[in-house]
Amino acid sequence: MFDAVAPTYDSLNHIMSLGVDRAWRRKAVREIIGGGAKDVLDVACGTGDSAIAIAKALPEGGSVTGIDISDGMMALVADKAASAGVGDKITLRKEDGEATSFADGSFDCVTCSFGIRNFEHKDKGLKEFRRVLRDGGSVVILELSVPQNRILRWFYDIYFLHILPWIGGAVSGEKAAYRYLPASVHNFPAPEAFMKMLSEAGFSSVRCRTLSLGLCRLFVGRK
């Protein structure tokens, strides 16, 4: 499914979020850089928007390793990274985020933007994130969310459940993919439940920041 939508994925993301997804990524990058990270693992890196933003902000000698299971998505990253002037800072590997081939303690930070909801076993993925982190490292997760305000939720559901699938299907030709998107967001654990999952995976100092009135949430934890 992700291979099929890869060619239109970036443009649709920016159109359907009215460009706010860029601001969300900037906040995640500030968390990553503020934590002093130099070696970053970007899980479910997709077409590389987050990996590129992180690479631009990293200090000299820093690097980003982007992993994904979608060849179609990752095929777009190299050219985008080169155009952004950070091609030498990004390494790509096809890996399953629930069971990577990296050694214990390989990274200062593990991040995942808009990908953890697609994991079949989120608890297993979070434990894997912790395994490959160095002691004192951080996990930074961005994920779409359902607003808790009832009025906002009403408008959100009209857009997300009816308008967005129509736009996404018309542009990409993949209607099923854009029906899956809202379903995956609605099925994602509530913020408190996901914070509990992070704690149960072994992370400490777990916190959640609500962005854009609950349209997105930023989760942070420490090893």
C-alpha cells in the first residue's frame, strides 16, 4: 500500500494538513537536537521528510539512519536528501522496526514520525527502540491523534473520515490507502494509554505534548 502511494505521498500530506505537518516535525527536531543527539535512528522514515529535517539540524559529525519496509517510499529519499544538501548525513536500510539488525545501544536517539500506528505489535516496536538506544538516549515519537474537544472532533471526523479519503483517493488513485489512514488514527491508543506503553517498554520521564489542539501528539521518553 505504501509503495503504491509513495509518488503522491509528500504533496498529499502537505495539502491535507494545510502544511502544519512541517511545524510538527520542527518541534520533534528541536526535542532531538535539544537532547544532544548525534546518531539518530529514524524508524519508518517513509519518503525522508523527518530524516532530512533532522540531518539539517544535526551538528558536524552527526548522522541519521533511516529505516523502512517500503522500497517505494525509500526510493524517493536519496534525491530529496541530495537536493537538501544532506545526502552525506543520511544512510538508508530496509529494516522492520519491530526487529532491527542493529546492535544494542547503537543510537543516541530513536525517532518515529507518523509510523508507530502502523506497527502490528507496538509494544514490541517500543522495546526494540529502547534496545538500540544508548543509556541516557531518548525516544521521540510524533503521531496523528484524535482531538478530545467534542466540537472540534465533529469537524475533524467529517474531514478525516469523508473528505480526506475522497481527496487522497482522487489524487493517488488508491482509495483504500486513504480509508486506512483515518481508521489507523482512530484505532491508535489514547495518549495516556500510549504513555503507559512507553513506560512498560522501559522508558522513563515519559511525557506527551499536545499539538494543534490534539491533531498531533509528541511523545518523549528516556532510557
